[in-house]
Amino acid sequence: MERKNRIHSILPSAVILLFAVLSFAVLGYNCLRMYQTAEQSRQHIQLLQTENDQIRSELEQTSSILAEKDAQIQELQAIETALPGMRDQYYAACKQLEDAVLAGTTDKKIAYLTFDDGPYEATTGQYLDVLDQHDVLATFFQLGKTGDGDDALYRRIYNTGHTIANHTYSHQIKRIYSSVDAFISDVVRNRTFIQDKLGITTNILRFPGGSSTAGPLKDGIMEKLREMGYGYVDWNSATGDGIALASPEEYRDNVLNNTAGRSILVVLMHDYSNVTLTALPEIIDGLRAQNYVLLPLFYESTMVNK
């Protein structure tokens, strides 16, 4: 009996002790889990802070780059805005030199290098390279071309400082010389085409084949052209690349050996000709050796028939 009573008195204490041990075990496990979670959170916070610092640094660098690019864009836009005025000033200086040449008050002469029928993806860029290397501005009588590389060529020709002029859109001789309206329609189409590409309005024209090709239509065409603000340019010198295939030396000599008595030259070439391309550096050097200044055409030039 006494033993039974002792067991009954010990049992609640044991249960309480077991419960306490289990409670401490659960509490310890939970504390450990909370510590592990807290440690993981700290590590994650450190990682996020590191990533934030990196992103913030990258944003600062990007902001600096963007600010630099914005400044460059503004500078280029200012130059682009000023370009028309700079061209006008340059053409005014060209006109003064031309007047002096015609008046005989200078020993200088003028040569206008002109290139017809382009642009040509295979060769025009090479012509521009040669002209750049020799510091020459020329005149390109352009057609309406829509090849993959043509847009870049139109822009490069104009942005380099060369004169872009109208050579009709199609150069289809039989069709454009079928009537005054047919010719003018092709001119207008090319004027609009170039306006859309470059934002400029051409005012110099070269008749495909030369103005004589218009025959009895010429007077009617000229009346319309004047109303549109156009003048036209023929030529008084040529390599001959539009007539017959010859050597670079022959093309060179066709120009350099036929300058006597000519204070102003308008030289006809075609930027599809690899032979003329080969001859071009010697043509440039040879003309300069004969005291010619090489200029791009401009509307006020005496060589532009109005």
C-alpha cells in the first residue's frame, strides 16, 4: 500500500519533468531554426545589398554615359542645324572665286568634277574615299535608287559636303524625252525622292545625255524647270567613260590634255567606271598642277544655265 502511494506521488512529477524536457527540446529546436533562418536572412540581406551597390554603380556609370551621349547628340544637332548656313557661306566664297577667274583678276582656274548616274553600291564609296583622301568636293548627279546600300551612300555624299543634283529619277531616255510632261514628271519624282531621303531640295539638273538630247522639247522643258527653280549643267570636258572603254591613262589624258583656253572646266565622269576610278587620283593631281581649284557646283555658278 505504501509502495503504491509512493508510485502515485512520483508519477505526476515524472510526467511534468518529461513534459518540461520535451518543451525545452521543442523550444531549442525552434530557437535553432529561428537562428538558422535569421542567419540566412542576414546573408540574403548582404547579398541584396551587394547587388544593390553594383546596380547603383552601374546606374551611375550608365547615367554618366547617357549624359555624355546626350551632349554629343546636342553638339551634332547643332552642327546639322548650322550646315545649310555653312554651305551657303562656302558657295558664296566659291562664287567670289569664280567671278575673279572670269574677270581675269586671279591666275587660278576652276574645275568642277561631276559624276553621273549613281549611286552605285559597288563603286561610289570608293570614289568618295579617293575624293576624301585628296580633299576634293565634287558634284553627284543622282538617280532614284533603292538598293540596300544606297541610302547610306546618299547620306555620305551629302554629309561629306558634295553637291547632290538631279539627273531625273529613271534616266530612261526614250520615255522621259517622249514629252515635256514625261520629262518634268521624272524630274519631280527624283526631287521628291531626294527630299524624302536627305531633307534637301535639289536645284541643279543634268539632262540625261546632255541638254541637246531633249531636241525640240528643250525650250518647253526649260520653261518648266525655271518655274521649279532649276538650272541645268552640261559639260566641256570628259574622261569618255560614258562613250567607250579605254585605259586609265587615256581617260586621264582626255581631261588633262584638253584644258587649253579653259579657265572653268566641268568634267563629266560616271561613278560606275572602275577605269575612271583608277584614273581619278592622277586627274586630280594633274588639274591642280595646272592651277585648277576643284569645287562642287552651286546654283549661282555661271556654269549653271538658268
